[in-house]
Amino acid sequence: MSTVGRPQDDERPYYPFLRTLWETAAFHAAQRPETPAVRCEDRTLTYGELHRESNRVAHAIRAAGLAPGARVAYLGRESEHYYVILFACAKSGTVLVPVNWRLTAPEVSHILQDSASELLFLESEFAPVVDRMPTDPPGTVVLLGGAPDGDRPEYRSWKDAQPDTDPHPGSGPDDAIAQLYTSGTTGLPKGVVLAHRSFFAVRDALAGEGLDWIDWRTGDIALVGIPGFHVGGLWWATQNFNAGVTVVAMRAFSAPDAVALIRDLGITTACVVPAMLRMILAEPGVTPGDFGTLRKIVYGGSPISEALLEESLTMFGSDFAQIYGLTETGNTAVCLPPAAHVPGGARMKAAGRPYPGIECKVIDDKGEPLPPGAVGEVCLATPARMLEYWGLPDKTRETLVDGWVHTGDAGYLDDEGYVFISDRIKDAVIVAGENVYPAEIESALEAHPGVSEAVIVGAPDERWGESVRAFVVAVPGQEPPKPRDLHRFLVERLAAFKLPATYEFIDHVPRNPSGKILRRELRDRFWDDAGRKVN
């Protein structure tokens, strides 16, 4: 049992001269070489070790022939190796492409091909996925775990052949460091390219105004509950590295493990999605004593219900901060601070308010700003915004207009600048923090020989926030396929979190006179009693 208490030192470490992740690694290695940087399972890397190990990997990346700007993919669960590789990319001037390990072989293949990744770090657990891909993997594949396999070298021997000297990359705040894939209404995932500045801008905004909506304190131990292939998980980890505190990485989230880590390691801060809180609260035998060191929980991905907030406040006894943003905004651009987390309070239905230096406007369908209270598309201007959608200049121009990110979310501002999200203009379904886009599932379903058309919508789900629901039109003159047959058909094509919870057969797809699907006619039946059309 941990005897660590809440930190008594109110020092909030802030190093404004750190502007890139490679500078972060070098600085903290010099200042606090023995401080634990990453803990994963029973393994710990200090800041000194993190710096030296990432130096070796950076040299190995260069030795493999990759030039600055080349893409480096990572397919594996969370581990200390993931963060070593992140900093190695920063030091070699290359760009990390983290791949969701829950994806199927065709989905992984698309990301590797679209990003033109030249090197893949592959956990041996997922080698069968790569072997099943319809396309060849990148020229260099380095195995994490297991023995060397043919022309795939093993990670440790591959990197250990290199020196641990500083590679001196010379990249700056506006240079790309990460490319994260987010699906879209057109079906195939798009690569969102983020610069180093995306991982420093909000830190600067908070420090500039002395705000502690989200803060980092000397001695913090931070749990990363959100996977690193999501911008939320990557952003949260980098904020803690920038502050020089300890990151605890979970290989994959599980409620029993989260409870044990918080209790035994003295976790002080955590970043999660509300569904994770619900799972922790449902663990048998948990008591407030298990969470005595927690001082702040940051959550996002979906709003928190008042019932869940009340239960969480009682159990965790910590401050809560809600964050809202997109991968395209570099993660969070809006925050509902701890002071607003009052059950029944007027602000609890808000996403929050923009950080200092970040602007929000709501526009109509002609692009004109709307007054407070009027619902339109939410747009955000933030210095953390993306550089581009990789290889998609037209899509970039549609989303990034004169420095404003068009979110695709419908909402409004109140008189004090709080942002309220009421619906999605884009059709995403958010399942436990995972964005699921109908076009991708519809395309997969319509490849079934018994399906003429398919429409996907989201429905409220008490555990996961939302669930995927499928409406299917069978091929005329044929017996409709059974739901279990459709499920089996999709399992090999889509990640599990994208699979529909139900299949309902309909005679025709409702459309407007121009032929556009009236998705809301099918969706609204699930949301009639909801105060807002997101959950």
C-alpha cells in the first residue's frame, strides 16, 4: 500500500524556453536524470535513461536511411518504448504515426500506405495483423518483443548498436512531430499532422494567466488512461514530460489495474474518458481510500452525466476538469474548469470556455458569426491547430479556414463565452471516446452481397456514451441476411468498437429531394428524451 499523500509543494513547474519535444528530453535529463519519467508494469525509465535511449533510437532511425520529415509508424500497446520512440522521432526530425492496435489488417494497411511510413515499430503480438495486410509493410520493420524474424530485427539489438550521443536535430516549434489518423465522413481515415507547438500552446496559455484549470506540480505522478494513438493520450503524456513529472503508462486500460495503480503508486492526476470512470466505480470493493492521492482528473471524449459526476466526486474526492477539442485543434481548446463542476450547476451542460489566447465563434451555413444563444457550427482558432491533413489539400482548406478550425459540431455560446455542444454536424458516433464515422461502416456493410444500402447512426448508451446502430436495406428479391451473418462479415473488416450493436431492416433509406440521407430521421428516435444530441 502506498503511503504517499497529496503533494504539499504547490510549485507548478513551467519551462517556457522548452518549445520542442527534443528540448524537453535533453533539459530534464540534465536537470533531473534520476527522476522516473515513465513507469509501465514493473519497468521504470528515468529522465536520464529516456534521453539516452531515445538518442540511440534516433541514430538508428537515421542509420536506416530516413531523412527529416519521413514517417515512422508504431503499432503496439502503451509502453515505455512508445515514448522513447516519440522522443527519438523528435530528435531525428521524423514524424511519428501511432496506429490504433485495435484495427484490422486492411485498416492498418491503409494508414501505413497513406502515410508512406518508411519504418514500422511492431509489437510481436500484432505481427499477424501486419502479415494479413493486403499490401506490403514498410521497408524496415523493427520488432518490439520476441526474437528477430527474418529481415525484421529485434528492437534492443537494433538500437543498442548506436551511440547515445545527442543527435542535434535542429527542428523547431512549427515542424511536424506526429501524424494521427482520424476518420471522416468520406470514410477513409485522414492523417492529421501536428507540429511541436501543438504540445506546448495550452501550457503557455494557462501559465500566462496563472490559471490552474489543468496544472502540473512538482512530484506529480500522472496516469495516462487514454491510448497514445489518440491525441488526448499523446497530449496528456507530453504535458507531464514537459513539466518533468512521472508518467504511468497502462498497456491497455482496465478498471482493476487502474484502481491498483492509483492506490499503490500514489497517482495524483489522471486523464480518462467518462466511460473509464464508470468502469472504475463499478469495480467491486472500491472505496474512497483507494484514491486518496488523486488531486485532479481530466476527462474528455464525451460529456459527463450529472449522476456520474456526483458519484465520482464522492468516490474520488478530487477536482475535475473537462476538456473539449479535436485532433485538428491539437487536442484541447476549451476547458470546463474544476470550479464549474457543481452537480445541478448552470455550467455543467457546457463543454467549457476557451483557454486564454484561443478564440471560439459560432457560424451559420453562410459562414457568418451568430450571436450568443444561436446554434450553428462551432469554430476554434488556436495556436495548437494542425498543420494539415496529410496529402489532402482540399480537405485541409475545408476544415482550416483563415486560421479557424471548423469542428463539424453544432453548438452555441452563452453571454460569458461558454461553449455548449448540442449536436454534430458531422455524423460521428463516439463510443467510449473513440470516434466512429458512419461512412466507413456503411461502405463495409454495403460490400455484403445481401445488402443494398446501409445507414449508421449513434444511440445513447449508459456504459459507453453511445453505441452504433445499423439500418439495412436488403437486396430486392433476396432473403435478407441475418444480423449474425452481417456481424461475422464485418468482424474481419472493422475494429470491434466500430461494430453495430443492432441491425434493423428497413424498406428504403429516407432522403431529401437532392438525395442526401436524412440520417436524423433514423437517429432521433433514440434521442427523443435527451436534452442534447450527444452523450
